[in-house]
Amino acid sequence: MKNFTTRQIIFLGILMGLTITLVHAPAQAAEAAGQHTFLTPLPAALVLAFSVWVLSRIQRRFSGHDLFGALITRFPIFGRLLVILYFVFNLVVLARDMRLLTDYVAITLLPLTPIIATAFCLLLTIIFMVRGGIVTLVGMAEIYIPFLIATAIVMPIVLGKAMDFSLLLPVFHIHYSDFMRGSWNLLAYMGDLAVLPYVLPGKNYKIRSALGGVLGCTLLLMILLLLQQTVLGPPITARLSFPSYEIARQMQITDFLDRFDLLIAGMTLPTVIIKVGFDLYVLCSASRRLLPSVKGELTVLPVGILGFVCTFWFFENLPQVFSFSKEWAVFVLFFYVLLPVVLLFMLHPKKEGRAEGDAQPQPGQS
């Protein structure tokens, strides 16, 4: 596998933790946390920072393997059972993200197109992306994530006159239970960035890059939440299906750019598509570990079709997705916090007596 730079890994962290989170999670955070909405990413970020630290500690012992490969190499039977569990977990993530993406495109851009047709066209695009491998996904993220970052920086400048900072008051009147509930809702989506070490070798996924992704995702999310909170207000934000899109509609540069939201959508929507593509890549990577005799690219089409079917099987409508995210954080904590801590004590190379940081995979673990 190609070696990726620190910048590319940080961009992947932002891609996985921010793009889908922006679709609807800000509304759930605003409903719970009120005037402290823009601070809700911080507790979730602390949980994710701990998660990626634990995962990077495990990968130091298997620098040439991703965690799926390390699990199966170290525990041939138990490891495969864990990979199957992660496959099911990430299949639900793919179905959820695909449903959010499909409804977002259908409602905001293609309201007259049947939703099945919209989903099928998106699926074909994603399948062709994933067939190009992780290098293609990383390359596309490196192109579009800077546009997303630039948008997050420029939007407060353009909407500066519309921002009402009195909506942040009272600053010190914090309902901690509501505040943590808002952060809990964000964790259900931000937690997706913890999947990276399961498909990236330890030589690529360094702790510095991992924490850089968590930090970048958190800062950008706080900027955009602050913008939504001061322009729309928490009560209105909480009642919107796509508050980030509604913020873009508030931008009007000149009379000729009164639909500036279309330009914003054109620059940022590809990041959501790439994120769903990475969801599919994770499933294909797990399939390749479970079925080593099958080429990875041959699994893309059947797994993609499985995800397409599960999209409409698991979630009949958009409100079901919104409601489901409130319970999904429990699974995020189990798979990306509790299990990694258990694996930290269990997952060691076969040969004992070597320093943890110097331990390398044995010849039979390729």
C-alpha cells in the first residue's frame, strides 16, 4: 500500500468525522444544548482522541498491518468473528450515510427525481470510485477537503453582519445534562473517523496524524455550529432537517449570485459522496480479510448492492435516521472505545519478550 502523508491522513480524519456530521447532527445538538451548541463537539472530541490513541498504540505492535489484518493474523477464529461484527456495524453506517446523502440530494437538488433513481445514480458513482482503491479516495479527499475548509473559513466573513452574538447568552448558565446530550448526538457521527486504523497500516496511521484529524474536525465543526447558532438561532436550527444547507442559502454575494448555495453545494457535496465511498471501502476491506482468495475489487459491486438494499430496508424515511442516531452512540462507544481498550491488552505479536514499540509482525503474519 502506498505511504500517505500526514496531511492526507488529517484530511481523511476531517472527511470521516465532519462531512456526514454536518448534514443533520447540528440540529440535534442545538435542540439539546441551546446557546452552548458550538461547544458540544469538545466532549465528543476527547472521547475520539482517547480512542485513536488506544488504536495507534495497538498498531505500533503491527506496523505493517491494518487492525483487521492484525486481528485475523493473531486470532484466526476469534479475530474473524470480530471482523464480522465490525462488518455488520459498518454496514449500518453505510446504510445510514447513504440514506442521508440520498434524501439530502433528493430534497435540495433533485426534488422531482424518484428517490430510488437518485440513490442508484449515487451508488454507481460510489462503486466506480471505490474500485479505484484507497489511493483514489485519498486523492479525491485531498482535492475537495480544502474546499470544505475554505468554505468554513469564508462563510463567517460573508455572514458577519447577520451574526447575532446575543444568541450565545447566558454563557455561564449551563444545563450539563442537556449539554452532554447534545455532544452525545454528535458522537454518533463524529465517531466514524475512528475506523481509519482498521483499514490503514500502522506505518501510515501515526498518532500525530490521527490527533490532527480529530483536532481539524472539531475546530471546523465548532466554527460552523457557531455560525448556525448566531445566524439562525438554536430554536430554528433545531427544527431544520439540513441546517448547514440553510446557512448556505443565507449567503448572497451579488444580484448575480443570489443562489450562492448551489456553488457551496457543488464544492462540498462531493466530500459527502467520498465519505460514503470510504464506508463502502471499509466493508470491502473487511470482506477481503474474511475471503482472502477473492480479489478486493470483485467485492465492491456485491457489497455495494447489499448496502443499497440495506439503505431502504433499515430506514424507511429520514426521521428514522434522525431518531436512530440518538442510540447509535452506544455502539460507537462499544466498537471504538471499549473493544479497543480490550484489544490493547489482548492483541500482542506471537513472539513475546520484545519491546512493545519494536514488535514487528512475524513472517507468518503477512
